[in-house]
Amino acid sequence: MNTRKMKIGFVGLGIMGSRMAANLLKEGHELVVYNRSIDKAQLLVDQGASVAKNVKDLATQVDLVFTMLSTPTVVRKTAAELLPNLRPDSWWVDCSTVNPSFSREMAQLSKTHGVNFIDAPVAGSKAPAENGELLFLAGGLEKNLKPISPYLDSMGKKTIFLNEIGNGANMKMLINLMLAQSMATFSEAIALGKGMGLHQELLLNIMTATPVVSPVMGLLKDRLVAENFDVNFPLKWIHKDILLALETAEEVGVPMPSLNQTEILYRDALDKDLGELDFSAIYKSLVI
Ligand SMILES: NC(=O)c1ccc[n+]([C@@H]2O[C@H](COP(=O)([O-])OP(=O)(O)OC[C@H]3O[C@@H](n4cnc5c(N)ncnc54)[C@H](OP(=O)(O)O)[C@@H]3O)[C@@H](O)[C@H]2O)c1
């Protein structure tokens, strides 16, 4: 396997991808970038990246590609341009949040092109992406992923190796369904507290000081008090993740009665045009 310094491609320069790519540059890696809205590449070009004309152009130049895209549909479309144009024995690391059966499908497709594929979704949002403190959930064995580990280390504080393709996506589904559920349950409790006549700030302070509440709510408390829903993780993408978790649950035959209800709550929030705000805007939908 290839252990020389690789030339890297990065496709998908949204909230997460732009920051991850910037950290690769900071560590001195040679980087080619591409994004559908190409203006988002400019900051990285100013920092030393080169920009590709399209996905095919990027693929022909690099040894290792990271994708950080919105949905499985977008990743599939990108793969169709990427895979036929990558050199055999190059690497594709998909960091997008997708469902595990989709990751396994991409692994199979990559194999037909002689490309090494790995699902490596991330835990951590905008700030950890910016600070190089993401947690990578890699669907492979540490010994097999040695050629790409240094590049993951440039963007994250740790990589958990989960042995098999699809296990990164499996873990990510679980983390995000817990995040979605705990945010919605917390918001509903605060709504009831308000309904019973308790003061909102008092409720937030007391509830987040108890062990029944997820630590994430404590991290979000000041933003909730200020009713600040500026986007770190778009609500529309956590709704996408709920749907992917439900699809996965159906594939493996596990009923998800509470997640089905939670999906309705986030769908309502989308209907209220809150999709571009932070996922915590479910609080706005349910409480304010
Ligand atoms: N934000 C977080 O906290 C967070 C944390 C962990 C994982 N994630 C996951 O990471 C992925 C990216 O999230 P993000 O927050 O960075 O989202 P984002 O800012 O909305 O970025 C989405 C990316 O996908 C591209 N894209 C969307 N539709 C496309 C299409 N039809 N064709 C080509 N490209 C398209 C966007 O290109 P344009 O710029 O042209 O729209 C952009 O590069 C998602 O899977 C998300 O669930 C997010």
C-alpha cells in the first residue's frame, strides 16, 4: 500500500468541509478543492489550495479524496464522476453523514474501479471542525488505514477504528438519533415547564444542572437563553439523519416508535422554515 505523501482532493466545502480542508492546508498538505458553489473555494485558494474545474478534473489530479456532502443522493452523483477518474489504488474517504447500507454500496462500487473506500463520518460540529478536533468514526481496521491516518489526524483529535465498512455510518446514525431525540425531548420539557408557569431561563439553568439532561443541552444553554439559532449544524440535515436512521432500522427490522414521532416534530420545524437554522431551532419550534 502507498505510504508516500499523497496529493489530496476535497469535494464539498460547506460548513464542515471548508473548515476540514483548511486544516489540511495548515498542516502543509497539497490540496485540490471543488464545490458546486465554486465561490466557497476562494478562501482556501487564498490559503494555497488549487481549485478544480469539476469533480472529474479533481479526480485526475489526486491520490486521496475526501467528500463532505449533504446527502446520499449527492454523494452518489459525485461518485459517478469521481470513481472512473481516480487512479487505481487511490483512496476515497467519505465523511458525509449517510446510511450504512449506502456506504457499503459505495465500497462495492469503489472496488470495481480499484479504489480504496472508507466511510469516516465525524462527530463534532462547526467549532471542532475549525479547531481540528473532530472525532472520526472509520469503518475499517487501523492497520489497513495507515496510509490515510495522518490526514485524518490533521482534521481530528481522534479516529475510532470500527473494523468493517459501514460501521462508521452505523455509529454516526446512533449518535445523531440520540442528538435529535434529546434536543426534542428537552425542548418539550421546557415547553411544559413554561406552560406550568415556570420562568424559561430558570428552567434552562436548573434542568441543565441535572444529570437527566444530555451534556449537549448544557453546551447549548446560553444560546437557548439568548434565543440564538445561528447555524452550526443545519436542522434540515438532522431531519435527513433521522430519515436515514429510520430507513436503516427498517432494513434491519428494528421498530423505532419514538424516533418516528421525533421525525414528525422536525418535519413540522421544516414546514415552519426553520431548516436553514441550527438543529437546536427545534426548541424555537416547540418552546418559543
Ligand atoms: N454541520 C455539522 O455540525 C455536521 C456535523 C457532522 C456531520 N455533518 C454532515 O456533514 C455533511 C455536510 O454538512 P454541512 O453542515 O457542511 O452542510 P452544508 O454546509 O449544507 O454543506 C453541504 C455540502 O454539500 C454540497 N451539496 C449540496 N447539494 C448538492 C448538490 N445537489 N450537488 C453538489 N453538491 C451539493 C454543498 O454544495 P453548495 O455549497 O454548492 O451548496 C456543500 O458543499 C452532511 O452530511 C451533514 O449531515 C454536519
